[in-house]
Amino acid sequence: MLIPPIILFLDNGFIYEAIQFSIPPTLVPMTPQEKRNALGAAIRDQREKQGLSQARLALMIGSSKSHIWRVETGRVAVGIDDLGRIADALDTTTASLISF
């Protein structure tokens, strides 16, 4: 028995899951906490790829090491201004940090 492939796609912060051409998509929204966790993980991954410490990144964006830690662990929401500064410091785009 051949099982149709499952397709995942993103739209406006929601993850849709569907079996190809078989059923309509099922809406699976991410919670705000899940979004903060995903963003924090992306920032941490990019920072580590560049060999930067949390303290160094904080210095680069005019913040504190504890704030970077809270962002990376999803403990705080990140404003657009901070997100822009973080992306610039990591030499990437804000879009590449938002995987949802």
C-alpha cells in the first residue's frame, strides 16, 4: 500500500499539514511561546556558527548578556528593533531567523 506524502508548509505563522492532493490542510497554529523558542533557537544557532559569545553579541547590539540569554531561551518576546539589530550583528536577515 502506497502512503501519500505529507506536506508541511507555512503561511502567516501557521504550519499547515496535508496529505498531498487527498485532504484539505489542517491548521496547526504555533503558540507564542513556540514562536519565541523557534526564534531564540535560530538566533543561538547563527550566533554559534559565527563563533560569537552571548556577551559579544550583546555588546554588538547594545544589550546585555542576560537579555541575549532570555531571547535565546524564549523567555522574552523580541521587538522588531532588537530583531533587526541582532540580524545585522549576525550578518543575516530577519527573515532567515524567523522559521515560522
